[in-house]
Amino acid sequence: MRERGEQILAIYHSHPNSAEPVPSETDVRLAFYPSAVYLIVGFTAEGVGVLRAFHISERERRWTAAEFSIVE
């Protein structure tokens, strides 16, 4: 990626047992790309997907919500 001048824009994973997903301590500890947006997908009890976005700083050990929009 570096040789091609590419960068990571977003990283995603799921928290399948959470209707309101937020970064876990492990997510923060392993957030090695502070410029990336971290997308976490959770699911309600009815199985509906919930998408949340965050800026995570492993160095500062904190996270903040990030705004996003889904465009068709």
C-alpha cells in the first residue's frame, strides 16, 4: 500500500451482541491507524444491523464518535 501511495480510510468489524456498538478496550488498544475511521456493526435483538463510526486513538487511549453518511 505504501509503495502505491495508498492509505487506509476505514477499518470495520462487528460486535454482534450489541445494539449500540462502541469501541471496546481491546479495540482501543489495537487501534494502530489514528487517521482511519473505525466502523463497528452491531445487531439489535431483532437482527437489524446498527452501524457506528469512530475515531480511535491508541496512543491517547480514547475514542470519539465520527459522523458518516451512507450514499447509494
